[in-house]
Amino acid sequence: MLQILGAAGLVVGFYIPWIGHFSAGGLAAMMLCGVGVRIKIKDTIFQTMPAFAYMVLNAYLAIAGY
């Protein structure tokens, strides 16, 4: 549910930029938790990379507008 709301926030961010920034920040925080879980369950680096890449992308989107 949080991913759907985050994605909707990113779409709304095209019209209301501050909502997009907060949504991207929330998605980045969620993906940070995802990377932590991947590390905790001892996944390989290749299994962890998608979560890490989405975390970096969303962090960039959250910061780029400031």
C-alpha cells in the first residue's frame, strides 16, 4: 500500500512538486529498509542491487528539487 501511495505521490509531483519530493523521500526510506532486510537475510550483492538502485534513485529525486 505504501508503494502505491508513493507512486501516486510521484505522479502528483509533476503538478505539485513538494508532494513529489516527500513521496520520493518516503520511497527512499522504504527502500533503505529493504536493503537492510536483504543484508540481514544474507542475500548476495546481485539480489540486493535492485533495492539499492531504487533507494539511490528516489533519494536523488527527493534532493534534486531543493
